[in-house]
Amino acid sequence: MMGSNVAPNIAIAAEGLGKKYLIGHESADQSRTLRDAVSGAARKFGRSAVNMMRGQAIIAGEQIEEFWALRNLDFTIEQGDVIGVIGRNGAGKSTLLKVLSRITEPSEGRVTIRGRVASLLEVGTGFHPELSGRENIFLNGAILGMTRGEIRRKFDEIVDFAEVERFLDTPVKRYSSGMYVRLAFAVAAHLEPEILIVDEVLAVGDAEFQKKCLGKMHDVAEHGRTIIFVSHNMTAVKSLCTKGIMLEGGMIRTTGSIVDVANEYEKKGVQTSTYEASGSSKKPTCFRRISTEFHDGALHTAIDIASASKDRMIVNLRLRDYLGSPIGMASLGGYDPELMVELHPGDNRFVITMPCPTMANGRYFLDLDLERPYNHMVDQVVDNLSFEVSRVPAAHARLLQSGWGAGSVELSAQMVRSNEPTASIASRALTAPSV
């Protein structure tokens, strides 16, 4: 996967890159006899034995399906490029980063990489759970090819950035997810790799740490290093990246400047008013299902939240226009702790009504955050929900359309004729009435 047969200014070159997985399915036939079940089990056992002897993965299920997570990817990334990889869930973003990080091998094609690669993908990647934070810092540095002296020179900066000095000699398996991510990012960013790969894992940290990480990535980019960044936060992607790659169904849909690629992604948008969590989600507390609809001048959102225990949470609802620009937020508990959502063990269902009587007609996006106090993010639903506002105007009237570029809220105003000087009217309007 590594090579030097590319131009000197190229950091990464992919040619015909593809990644295939085999997925097993059990038969859905309810009329199977005992003989069918026994013969099916025998076939599975025989196939598993052959795969084991060949050193191949053992696939559960009677029927095997090929699934291409990536297919026919061709691209080059120059040294010093800051690339944003965007796309909907399941588009192949994380698989691409795992291939570029050499965590998994491609099924076809090749990737040529020039330089040391540091990656921050899912929580726990690259750390040994039984080792302490201190030992993992030196382990990761050694994996990157750094000498012990080079790591020592960066050690204090890493510890200060991660803010885990008190727990430096504690096995990382006892760290919270936030501590894990802080230390992992600090190690990846400070050990001076030529290529830094960062997935959406930063969403686990609190808001203050996310800002700190984005600032550090800006510093890394200014020193001419290559960054590949995946995030559903379009504001962060646009502020950090200069170029973009949009994936769809495991294939490249478009590449170019990050502004053009992000606009293409946001204009395409999502066309669904419902969200359902993946069956493979391992979060004990998360959004299970969400549906939203605009009618009667208000946005009505039904939310199912699964909780592992009795808890109190903050729920934020963030609205974006058809271009993805933020237009407002409602928070249950973020401003007033008395409004925090009470959760009981198991499934919890709520209906949230957000009055928006003068919202401009058009399509909007709804993102939701589930968090504990002090900006500790528990779950997020981003780029999965949209809704349509279609108010009916009165006779001989028109309504504001979101696509006109005049904003997303129709404001009202009244005008009366007056003979007073403008200055005195303004002065009277600004003078507080006496009590």
C-alpha cells in the first residue's frame, strides 16, 4: 500500500480503490422442515471449516451477500491539503479512513501513501486498554517511527493539551470516553505526523474541547501537513478544510473546493422526516426514533429516547435552512435546568412542539443533540431529518420563500403616517418609560 511511484508533491494517491465485505443472512422461509434445518447447518459448518483453514473470515448465515462499502475510487491528495470527506451515514467515509490508516486492506485497487500517518477514528483505536496513558503515548510514538527522545520532547505538550495529568498512570480502560478522546487526539496531533486523519469521533468530547481540537488542526495545517477530516458539522468542515470529497453509496459523487462540495451535499440534502437508529448502535442512552412534521404554524417532533438508567438530559433542536446555514435553536434544559428531560430506564417517548408561525416556505433541516450538563454530548442526529414548510397565503398576498435569499423568517411591521421629525420619533422610541 505504500510506495514512491507518484509525484513528489502527492501525499496520497488512490487508484481503483474498493473494499468488499461478505454479509450473511439467515433464511426467512418459515415453512422449512427439520431436514432443511439440518442440511443448512451442515453446509454452514462445512463452509466455516473451509474458511478457517484458508485463514478467511467466518461468515454467519445460510446465504452470503457481497457488499461493496467502497468501489472504483480514484483521487490524489497533495501534501499540505486539508480535505473534508462528507456524505450521509453509510456512504463509506469511515471505511475509506480505515483503508487510508492501514487498519483494513482494500479488496481491489491500491493506495500510495507518502509520510507518517496518525489517525483518530473510533474511540479506543490505537490504544492498549491495559496500558496507562503514559505508556500509550510512548507506544503510539513508536508506532509512528519516532525515537524515545522525540516523544519525550512532545510529552508535556500532549499531557497539557489532553488535561489528564492526574490520571496519566491509570490504565486507559478506566478512562471515560471523553478522557480517551482527549488523550488520543493530543497524541495524534502532537507527534508530528505528515498525514493526520480524524473521524467524527471528536463529537464525543465537550464543546470547549472540540473548539480546542479545531484550533490545533488549524495549527497543524499551517505547518504544511496533510489533514483528512470527516464530520457532519458543516460549519467546522468549511472553516477548517480547503478541498472536499463527497461520497455516496461507496463511490465519489463530486470533488473540488470545500465550498462547492458542501453546497452540493447540502442542496441534495435529506428528504425524510423520520429517523431510526441503526440496530447495531451500542450506545446505552440514545435517540431511538424521531419523526417531525410542520403543520398549523408549528414544528411537531416525536422523539423516542432509550435510557440505561434514570437520568436528566438536555435536548437541543437546531434548525438549518436549505443551504445548511443555522437559523435558530430551541433547548430543553440548556438555558433553564428546570426544563431538562426526565428519563426512566427503557424507552421514553416525548412530543415537542416548536411554534414557527412566520417561517418562510421551503425545505429545512432539523438536527438534535442529547447531552448532559456542561456540554457532555451523549448522542446526535445530524443530516438525517428534513421537513417542508408550505403555508397558504391570504388572498392577493404572497409569502416569503426560503430560496429568495432574504432569510427564513417573515417579519411583520406596521407603518403610520407622521409629521414629526425622524430624530424625535427615534428618540422617543429609545427612551424607557418612567415607572
